[in-house]
Amino acid sequence: MRHLPKLSEDTWYVGVNDRRKHLFENIWPLPEGVSYNSYVILDEKTVMLDTVDNFPMESYLDQVQFLLQGRTLDYLIINHMEPDHASGIQHIVRMFPNVTLVGNKKTFEFLKAYYGDFPNLLEVQDSATLDIGSRKLQFYFAPMVHWPEVMMTYDPKYKILYSADAFGSFGTLNGGVFDTHTDIENYWEEFTRYYSNIVGKYGVQVQKIMGRLSGLDVKIIAPLHGPIWTHPVSTKKALDFYDKWSKYETDKGVVIAFASMYGNTEVMADTIARELANMGIRNIRIHDVSKSHSSYIIRDIFKYRGVILGSPTYNADLHPNMKQLIDKLQHMGVKNHLYASFGTFTWAGQAVKKLTEFGQHIGWEQVYSPVEEQGSLKSDKFEQCVLLAQAMAEKLDSLYGK
Ligand code: FEO
């Protein structure tokens, strides 16, 4: 007899793990895999909330069939149409041909675009309810968190918020699916990376939905990826993180990301980092952009106020890997950072000029003039690197205290 995890007397987790996918959205690394969370309520009506991605489909459908025990499925609520959750819709409709798909106007536009026409659609409005027997589920539209059709569903009987991608985490669920059934400390870094990589661009929209939900009595947050939040301490921590990051608030610390072909730009990075440490800065993260995937650099930039970027000039431009990083940062519109830059060149310097333009364009506060060296680091520019680090540290001290 199998035991599916229960969120309440009549609500089950039927999600699956994916340990095969290497890149989420074919961009973001998944060293610890990812889970696709789906839920089923067995009230007078039977209700599913979202489905899963294609790969683990068979084991998913097997769980669903087991749980339904011959009952039909009345409703499939589509909180999010991205295919990592929507790929199962066609399979569920094949299994339960009379199921009614519940979504909003945008949901159904995307449903048709991806998977064609379906006969039984129930279009709902923001704040509408759906009577399923012992309670009415309520819908909260959350546009651009992180797609336009996204909505959240609230179950007032058990105070469960089905939050779509919000409050999700990379990483499979290894045994326990609840925060209380796993070592939750292992998930915070991947929770942070998920927010910064997937949701981080939409801070304003996250603030908006959090404001709307603040009046709701929520005991359980059931996202589409990662652990289900049930414990008051970890749930509050997850909520506080979202509130903080969506306001682009950061901690005291510095991310140094550099590109280096022959090690000279890296020497400048280490020089700056050493002086930051001498000045008392303890959170210093150094990333070589040719080694660290931008996913991790962006995660750290969401955590820390200071950002220092360095690059050699490469074909009269930035090193291509640095260019890729700043393109992503620009695309995400990451706000509210202290900034400085450095670089090297052989015959004509261009990198530092480009890095300066980037800082101006994204609106970060430059704390010191850029430092650019020809070839290897020599005493004059060494001193400039030290002064740059001191300026960053002093600015951080003035904002956060020593
Ligand atoms: Fe987990 Fe936006 O899909």
C-alpha cells in the first residue's frame, strides 16, 4: 500500500522529481535536480492543481490513478502554463475526458497555443471562487510572477495557498516533501537561486501580490517546485526573503566577478578582495565568469549590496563571458547596488569603458573611478585597486555600520 504525502485530510501531493534535466529552461543549472509539484483534493468534487513536466509523466499518472481510486477528476486548476507544469494537461484530459480545465483568459490563450483546443474550459476572474463541496477555493491573479497568466489558489478550509512558482526552490524532494520532513537548511541556497534566476526580474509584481495576500490566513504554502512550507519559522523566513528581495534589499557584502585570460585581471580581483577583507568586510564572493555559471553570480548579487566587475579587453570589447553576464543583469534589471569596475588591456583599453557604461545604464551607484591596467598589475594601479576596495568598504560601513 503506497503512502502519498498529505497536506490535509483530503489533500495529497502527487508531484515527481526530475534528476535528468541539466538545465532549467535550458539555461539554469540543476546540480540537485528539480521537483514538479502537483496536488489533488478529494472533496465532493475532485480537483487537481497543476501537472508536471514530460519526463516523469508515467510515474505521475500512476500516482494520480492510484489516488483517484476509480473516481473521475472534476477540475484541473491551471495556476501556471509554463510547460514544466502544463505538459501533463493533455495526459490528464486523455485519462479523464470530462475534466473541466480552470484558468483565466491568458491561461487559455497559452493552452491553445501550446496544446490546441480542449472542450471543457471554465474561465475565472480575479478573486472568483470555485465551490468544490465543503469549501470554495479562491483565485488570486499574480500576473508576471513570473508569467502573465499566473494565478494562485487559496483553500480557506485548510488555509493552504497554492502559490505557483513563487516560494519554489530548485532541488529534488529527497524523501520528505514538507519543510518539517527534510533538512530545510539544505534548500535555502537553491531557494535563493530560484528566486533570483526565475522570479527576480519581477520585484514590483511580487510586492503587489504579497500585499494582496497579507490579509490571508495562510498555514501552508504549496509551491510548484521544492519543499512545501508548513512550519511557522521556515514559512516566515521564506515570506521575509521574498519581501526583502522583491524590494531589492541586500546584505552587507561584495560580489566580485571577473574574466581573465592570462591571470592579470584575476590578480586585480584578489587584490581588491584582500583589501576589502582588511577593511572588515566578511561576505566576499569571487566568481570567475568563465567558471561560475551566471546563475550563481546572479544569486549572490541578489544577496549582497556591493558588486565589482572586472574584464580584460577582448577584440576591442569585453571578454565574451563577462558580456554575457552583464547582458543577463541588464535584462533582469537588478536594482540598488554599489558598483565599481576594473580591467586590463594590451594595446587599447575598452573593457572598463564598457563596464562603466553598463553601471550607468543599470543605475548602480559607482563608488570609485574604474581602474584599468596595461598588462600585469604594477604599483600605481595596485594602489588604485586598494583605494577602490577602501571606497567600497567605507560606503558599506556607512550604510550598514561597521
Ligand atoms: Fe516552474 Fe514558471 O515554471
